[in-house]
Amino acid sequence: MNGQLDLLLLGSLGAGEAHGYALIARVHERSGARLELREGSVYPALHKLEAAGWVASRWVDDADGRRRVYALTGAGRAELVRRAEEWKGFSAAVRGVLGAAS
Amino acid sequence: MNGQLDLLLLGSLGAGEAHGYALIARVHERSGARLELREGSVYPALHKLEAAGWVASRWVDDADGRRRVYALTGAGRAELVRRAEEWKGFSAAVRGVLGAAS
DNA sequence: CTCCCATACCTAGACTCCCTAGGTATGGGA
DNA sequence: TCCCATACCTAGGGAGTCTAGGTATGGGAG
């Protein structure tokens, strides 16, 4: 996902807590069906985000089965803001380079 | 450069032929000094683009020394358009995901 | 006139990131 | 009862880029 997987996950969690499988659906929806994350990418990424302290997880066991629900931490929200700014800068830079050409 | 190196090089060459070192400067300028490509990334990428038939090179030997000047081919210009569209779609998708969050 | 720096090109190897391909478990519908 | 969707997970590999080195030349400083 071009190095933006963490940003996409943090950004999706910015809309509220969710479990891994639901995050994949959320990214798919909010991207206008353009982005399709894979489980094999998402779960390791969520573990990494948790190890970094940007998300926290809790297990939920109900009639629907076992789920691991993730939520942004305070540090995670700050990181989201930082990375979103970084992304804005990068995409503006690419637009600048393409500029007259495209 | 987040998987967009080829696009940046093709886009820069869209503004006219140039040699490798000059392309680095061109990207730096046009990105508002935000993007700094490395020689170790640029030269192999240019060789790959040439192998794919999207750019063509010629050696220039003059008083300033030896340079390899690259130019977009017809196929390269088509590829640039295609990748620029792809980039637009991707960045729109990311904006969509961040949307309410950022 | 000599040394060093900027320009200019190149490559091997390492590293990061993500995907592929597999695996486990459960609940519900055919 | 079987299979599929949901839900989670990991090992290994591949693509792409960066690090760190190397070569060569022209021009300015000392």
C-alpha cells in the first residue's frame, strides 16, 4: 500500500474503535472501493502499532465469536495528526513535480 | 520514495530531457524542496525505465564532461499519463479514508 | 601546479514493507 | 452434516529503495 498502511489504519481508527476485519471493510468503503487491504498485511501492522503504543486492543467474546477490538490511544491520535500532515506534504510535493507535465 | 520513484522520474522528464544528476535537482525544485532523491535510487531506476522502453538515453561528451541524457519515449509518455491517473486515484482514496478523521 | 571539491555516473548488499500462502477456530445456512 | 463467511494469525518471499562504497573529470583555491 505504498508505505501508507499505518496511516490508513490510524486514520480509520480515528473514526472509532474497530476490529481487524471491520477495518478492512472500513478502508474499502471510505476509499470508494479503491483500496483493498489484506489480512496478512493488516494484522501484523496492528500488532506493530500496538507495540508502538499508538493503539490499544481488548478481546471481546460474545455470541458472534471472538474479536480483538482496537482503539486509538492519545499518542496514536497525535501520531495520526503528524502522519496526516506528512502525507499532505508528500502528495503536494508529487503534485508539484507532476504539475505542468500532467 | 514510497513506491512513486518511477512516476516522479517520468513526470520530471515530461518537462524535457535531462541527465540523472539534473533530474535529482529538478525533482527537488519542483517539489518545493520537499523531495530529495538519492543517486543510488535514481540511476538503477532510470536503467529499469530504459529497459522497459519508457525512456531512451544518449551519451553527451562536451567540455563539461560526460553525461547520459534521458528523454521520454512515446510509450513513456503514455505510461506517465497512466501512472499519473493511478496516483490521482490513490491519493483521492487516501484522502477519503482520512476524511473525517483528519 | 597541486590538491580538493562539485559534478556525474555506477553497483552490491542490506533493509523495510507488504503480499502470498498457508493455518486455526466458530457460527449459521444449505 | 458440510461448507462458507467471519475472524484471527504467522512464516517466508519479493519488490523497491537506501546505504555505502567506488570511478572519473573539470575547475577553483592555495
